[in-house]
Amino acid sequence: MLTEKKILIVEDEAMIAFDLEDVVMSRGATAAVCLDVKSALEKAEACNFDAAILDYNLGGHTVLPVADALQRKGIPFLFNTAVADFENLSARYNGAHVCRKPANEAELVRLLVQLTNNLAGGAFGPKPA
Amino acid sequence: MTKRFSVLNTLLIVSLVAFLTCVLTIVLAARAEARFRDQASQAFDVMQVLDGIIVNSLNAETGQRGYFLTGDEDYLDPYRVGMRDVVGHIDTFREMAGDEITPAQAEKLARLDTATRVKVGELQSSMQLFQDGKISAALDLVRTDAGKAAMDEIRETAGLLIAEEQALLTAGRNEAQRARVLVLLCVTLLVFVSMFGFVLALRNLGRAQKLGLVEEQARQLGEERERTDLLARELNHRVKNLFAIVQSIISSTSRQETDARVAATKIRERVFALSRAHALTSSIDMQQQTTLSELVQAIVASQVKDHCDLHMDGPPVTVMAQHVTPIGMILHELTTNALKYGAGSCDGGLINVTWTINKDDPGQELKISWQEICAKDVDLSAPGPDGFGSRMMAISLTQLRGRSERRWAEDGLNMGILLPLDDHGALKDRNKAETQ
């Protein structure tokens, strides 16, 4: 399903990052895990990912600089977060999908497949219903 | 508020008017007093002059009679002085009275003047006759009583004028007395107004202080509510986060373990370790931190106690709430491995957990040494943490910005975990450090 896809995971809680990594790896993808904004920005600039999973709040900082960088590079992403202004966040990034943490694994994978195969109809995921 | 303001204003205006009235009264009273002093001094002079007219007339008359009776020229001295001064005193009195003289006074003055002239004339005439040797004629003139009548007239008119001056003096004194009473009243009033103002000021001060106290209480209440709101948000965030972590444990473990029963056991152990770790930071007062030794106690000691000895030692190290999960999970993985393959699986095993703080430049570093010692043979081919555990520990270490060294000694696993500390000796906050 996600075979040979490269997924960027930005999540500040190690255990959750580990699980997300496990989720995408178990679907045949490779993952880069970043636990803070600085390393995520470096990774996003350095590598060409097929998609990204972004936690919104990274230890008091927002992930928005990373999202902006990914948008510039045309890399699709989704948000996976517990605290955020969901509607405005989605609107700011061309209807990017915002998953409510803790996310359903199957749903997460389905969205990643859509993003990586450009099946969402747009660059940044399906339009909200 | 407006009503209170207008009452205060009225009081202020009344006080001001009272104050000005008092000042005016005191000034007027002072002037009345000064006027009275002038008047008294003048009246005294006038009375002396009038007295002088009577005295000099009498002296002249007495001197003359003495001379007539004895022929002694010594008696002529008072006569001459009296005759000279009585006329001079009349002139002085006229000067003193000046333009302010009343018609009644003028009339009395005229009478006095006439009587004095008559008296002087009588004295001079009789003296002339006497000195010319016409003694009987002189005595006859004296006996006519014209001189006595004139003298009586002098006494009466001068007495009346003196009485008038005295009446004026009394009136002036009474006026001055009234002024003094008024001044006393004004001073008393001023004292009362001042006291009233003082009390009012004190009361306002007290009220202002009370108002300040109420504001302070409101501020404290506001702060308290903000703190409570903050705690509620923090708690909400932590609960959501913990649910996400628990879900991650469940999903990653069940993905790893094909056997449902094994998976269930591992999930239970991991969630239990997580809950024990977080119990240290989620007490009723929302304690935001715990210590490394409490974490080791809660996660390691509780699990190994029936299987091997545990020795732990190290200086106090603060662990903030956000670091409890990664450290807790690392300690849990090390513990379960020790129980399965290491010190917890052999006889007389010992787990030695010690930590030190290295104060090297540029910052402090915490070194945790995890040493497993088995008294008997150790199976050196025993696996370390499986791929799952290694990866989980690696990612947890990344969250703590730490690194690890692992090696197998003859008697068991030796693991060193190196974690950076902030200036306060607490584990470094990954995202805070970034912004510096």
C-alpha cells in the first residue's frame, strides 16, 4: 500500500512517534522521525518525502514552519493533533486533512495512501466534507 | 457616587466659606483692637488735659488765696503756673478735639472756655487790686462769688467732657471685648473645621485602603482563576496525550506480537509502567515534576523485587512531566529485558543503577549507568532488547536529546545512558533548548 514511499513523521512524544513509524513501516514505507521543529525543517529541506504526518504542538512550538516548507516543496501532508483550531488549520493549507489524536490507524493509512498516490484531488489532501 | 461627590463638594465649600469668614473676622477684630488702643490712648490724653484745666484753675485760685491771706510770695508760684497752664490746656484740648468735635462737645468747650476766661479774669483783677494795695477791693471781688461760680462751671463742664470720654472708652472697650469673643469663637470654629477635615481625610484614607484591599483580593482571585484555567488546560492536554500514548503502546505492541496473550501481557506491563511513572507527577496539586530516583523506584524496584537485588544511588535529578514517559519507557524496557534474560533471570542477580552528573563544558550531563551482575555463568549470546525495544528506546532517547552505550561484560549487561541537563540540573527541554 505504501511500499517504498518515504514518510516524514513530526511528533514530539517519542512513544507516539514510534507507533507512527511502526504503522508506516509495517505498510512497507520508510520513515524519518523528527521530534522537534528544527530537525524536522532540516529533514524537510534535505529529503524528498512522499507525504508527512505533522503533530501541531511540538513542546510549545507550532509545526507551522515545517508545514510551510513542505507546502513550498509541494509535499502533501496531514495533521495529527489533539489541540488545534482544526478548521482554520485545514483552510490555511488548502484543505489539508486534520486527524484528531489519537488517530485511527486504518484511517491514517488510508489518508496516507491517498496523499502519496495523489488521489486526493488536490496537492494537500481531500477537501473537508 | 455622584451624590457622594456633591455632598463632599458642599462640605468643601461650606468649610471654605467658614474659613474665609473666620479670617475676615479675626482681621476686623485685630483692627478694632488697634482702634480701641488708639482711642483709649487719645481719651486718656484728653482726660489728662481736662483734668489739667481743673487742677490748674484750682492751683491758681489756691495760690492766690494763700498769698492774700499770708502775703507770702511763695504762694505766687502755683498761682503763676496755674494761670499760664490753664489757658494752654484749653488750647491743647481744642487742638486735640480738632474737626472731630461733636456739637455737644463744642458747646461744652465754649462753656469751659468762657468759664476759664471768667475765672482767669477774676483772678487777674483781684490780684491786680491786691498788688495795688487795694486789699479790701480785692477781697470784695473775691467775695462776689463770680470766681466760685466760674470754678463750679469749669468743674462741671470739664467733668462732663471727662465723663463723655470715659463713656466712649467704655464703649470701645466693650466693642474690643466683643471682638475678642468673636475671635475666640472663630478660632474654635476653625479648630472644629480642621478636626472635621482631618477625620474626613482619615476616613477617606481608610476607605481607599479598604478599596485597595478589595482590588487586591479581586486580582488574587483573577490570578487564581487563571491558574486554575491553565491547570485545566494542562490537564486536558495531558489526558489527551496519555490516551494517545496508551493507544500507541497498544497498537505498536499488538503489531509486534503475533500471540495475542503475549501482546496483552506486554501491553499491560507497559501501560502499568506508564501509569506508575505518571502517578508521580499527577498528584492533586498538579505537581509538574518528579525525580529520577522516584522513577527508578516506581518502575524498576517494583518489578524486580522478587527476582533480584537492586542497588541505586545518585544525586537528586529533577524530571519534568514531559520527560516522564520516555525515561519511564526506557527504564521499563531495560527492566523487562533484565527479568527475561539478565540479572533478573539468574540466581543472586543484582541490578546496579547509579547516576552521576558530569559538569563538563558547555553544559551538565547526566550519566545513568545500568549494570547487571549475575553471580553465575552468563549466556553471552543472550539477546538484548529485541528490535522493537531497541527502536523504542532509541526514539525515546532522541526525545531526551540523549545517547547510549551498550556492552556485554563477563557478568552481564553494562548500559550507559547520557542525557544533557539544563542549568538547574533538570533534564533539558528539547524544544526550549532549540529557541535559545
